[in-house]
Amino acid sequence: MFDLKKYIKAGSVDQAIALLMENPDAKLIAGGTDVLIKLRDGKPGFSELVDIHDLKELKEIRQDEANNILIGSGTTFSDIIQSDIINNHLPMLCEAAQSVGGPQIRNVATIGGNVCNGVTSADSAPSLFALNAVLEIRGKDAARQVPVSKFYLGPGKVDLKKGEILTSFRITLENYQGYFGHYYKYAMRNAMDIATIGCAVSLKIKNHILTDFRIAYGVAGPVPIRCPKTESLSMNKKVCKTLLDEISRTIETDVSPRTSWRASKEFRMNIIKELSKRATKEALIRAGEQV
Ligand SMILES: Cc1cc2nc3c(=O)[nH]c(=O)nc-3n(C[C@H](O)[C@H](O)[C@H](O)COP(=O)(O)OP(=O)(O)OC[C@H]3O[C@@H](n4cnc5c(N)ncnc54)[C@H](O)[C@@H]3O)c2cc1C
């Protein structure tokens, strides 16, 4: 049973913000694939909803005059998979989108909802971390920008204040031009499963030397993370098989997986190490390297 006490459909972002201010207990609903499950399970705090589903101003994917890429928070994973801009410039994010749920979920689940629910297994998060995405947030009186690496405050907690809405993700040109990447999701089955571990690698290479190396994980800690020790170890290193082994050894010092019913901490650590090699290798192959 859905114990829904109040439901209001917003006609614009400004109206949604005003409705959130007038109804302090209300939650936003976008695709509803997380919210409706919580409502059905009777979790407190989900019985008043402000609906932003299908607001046009939250659904656009475009490049601005400086070729930065903007992805509206209300963009569904199916929209992302079908976008030429994302396919051409951010194929890693496309891979992440393709790995979410099944077709019915991807048709309604939004990238904004995926990040705002604050869970570490969000499939879009590792790629957004590796792309240094910046979140554009609007409130009653002001707008602000938050790097995705600062947005997660703890499990299920994100940096959104009363009345604020995530409107879009910005990926600047210098964070995608010349980069090659790959998202690798390990789950117990190929579809309709939450990541046991998700790993995104984005790298830049010149004369077989890594000039930038970014590696990000979901489920390797309480929130999605980047791996600073492994990244600095890999910088300015020549591509070779030993480098992949070094990356997989160092990654242990960057992560803190836990045991859950889905997998033990030890099993997750093995997957983390293996995915560091597989995702890096695939990104290197895309960059034209032989490994
Ligand atoms: C069967 C099934 C399979 C799934 N498989 C996967 C999977 O493989 N990978 C994965 O990552 N997830 C998966 N999920 C989880 C879910 O589909 C995703 O997290 C999805 O992206 C959530 O988006 P939504 O639009 O449905 O969010 P909603 O349920 O509408 O909202 C989620 C949360 O974000 C808040 N919110 C939404 N939009 C905004 C905004 N613009 N500004 C501020 N707050 C906002 C809401 O208030 C709510 O707290 C699955 C869910 C189901 C039911």
C-alpha cells in the first residue's frame, strides 16, 4: 500500500522550489524508482511528494559555447544512451547508463535521482567522479555549484539544503577532451542487479606516458570515491604490464569495502583489484595502446 498524504506536480523548477519551501516535509520525485519503493515500504519522510518528472528544463543534454557538456538532472538513462553528445564525448557514462537495471527502469530513472539518493552503488557516480563533474544546484534565492567529489556527505546523505534542487551536471571541456575511459560494473548477474563493485577509469596519454590518470569506484567505501594514491603513483608512468600490477596493488590502500549480504569485504577487495586492471586496460586500448 502507498500511504501517500500529499502529491503536487510542479510546472517548473521555480515552482518546485517554492513548493518545497511551503511543504517542508515534502520530497522530490523524479523517475520515482527509488522514492516509490521507499513509499511502498512505509519508510518515514516519503508520504508528501513534489513531482519534477518530465520537466523540460531538467531534461536537456547540450554543449555550451565553450563546449562544456551540460546534462539535465531529469535526463533518464535511456536519454543518455541515445544522446550523440554523450556517445561521442563521454562513452564511459553511456556504459554506466547501459548497466542500470533493465529497459523499463532506464526509461524512467534519472541521473539526478541516481546521485541525489546518496547511495554508493549508483552506477553513474564513478564516471561522474572520474570526469570531475560539477553539480548545478538551485535554491530559493541562489544557485551554487558543487564538485561531485564534495556532494556525498555520508551513506544516503548529500549536500542539498531545504528547498534545493539539482538542476544539471557540468563536465568541462578540459575534463573530457583527449581522455579515454571505461566503466566496468561487476554484479552477480548481467542485468537488473546493483553493482557489487563499479569502477571507472579516465586517462590521458602522450608518447605512451600517462599524463593524467583517474580511477573512481562505487561500493568501495560508504560513498563513491576517487583513489588519490593510485592516481599519483600512475602519473607520468610509461604504459606496461607492470604498471597494471602496480595499480592493482596500490588500489588496496585507497579503498575500504565492507561486508554485506551481497558480498564479503575480502571478495569485494579482489574484485576492486581485478577491475582496476580491466578498466585501465580497456581505457588504454581505446587510447591506442597495446597492453
Ligand atoms: C528494479 C530496479 C533496478 C535498479 N537497478 C539499478 C542499477 O542497476 N544501478 C543503479 O545505479 N540504480 C539502480 N536502481 C535504483 C534507481 O533506479 C536509480 O538510483 C535511479 O537513477 C533513481 O532515479 P529516479 O529518477 O527514479 O529517482 P527518484 O526515485 O525520483 O529520487 C531518488 C532520490 O533523489 C531525490 N531527487 C531526485 N531528483 C532530484 C533532483 N533533481 N534534485 C534533488 N533531489 C532529487 C529524490 O527526492 C529522492 O530522494 C534500480 C531500481 C530498481 C527499482
